Amino acid sequence: MQSDAQVMQEHTNVDAVNVDAGKEMVAGRYIRRNGIREIEIYEYSSFSSLVAVLAHELGHALGLGHNNNPQSVMSPSSEQRDEDSSVSTSGTSISLSTDDISALRTQCRL
């Protein structure tokens, strides 16, 4: 049997997904559940796409929010990230935009 806190957390998780209902498929998300932090991946089309989704969700795990730069790892649109040249063709490296770097510096108080 779930505790009230667990039920409320599940409702929060469902509400977070429902916010994006009717929009593009959510490729992944960073969540904290029952004291455990996880990155869940729902969709990717290639290895480089997977790297892009993981980099984006890791940004959330580090405390970064979305920004409006379509060239940014922290762009809210996975389509923009997947088509962006910030992920190399080999899928093994990510280039951070100046917006990503600025957000990281702010988060790390640098």
C-alpha cells in the first residue's frame, strides 16, 4: 500500500507529463521519486539523439531550466536538439551553447 506522500508524488509526476499533453513526445525527463533521482528516457531515434536527450536531462539534474536558444542543449524542443549540430555525427560529444555555459556558471555560482 502506498503512503499519502507516495500517492501525491505520483500525482505530481502525472501532472508534469500532462502539461506536455498534446505537444511533441517527451523524449525524457529527470525526476526525483521516493528519495531516488532518475533520468527516464522515452524516445530517441539514434545514438546521437540519445546522447542529446541524456545531456538535456542531466542539465535538469544539475538544476538548469529550459532556455529559448534552439541551438542549446537546454532547448525545450527535442526536435531542435536532434537536428542541431551541437551533437556530433558520431554522437559522442556535445557542444554547449553560450546560454548553457552561462546557466551552468550561474548554477555553480562562478
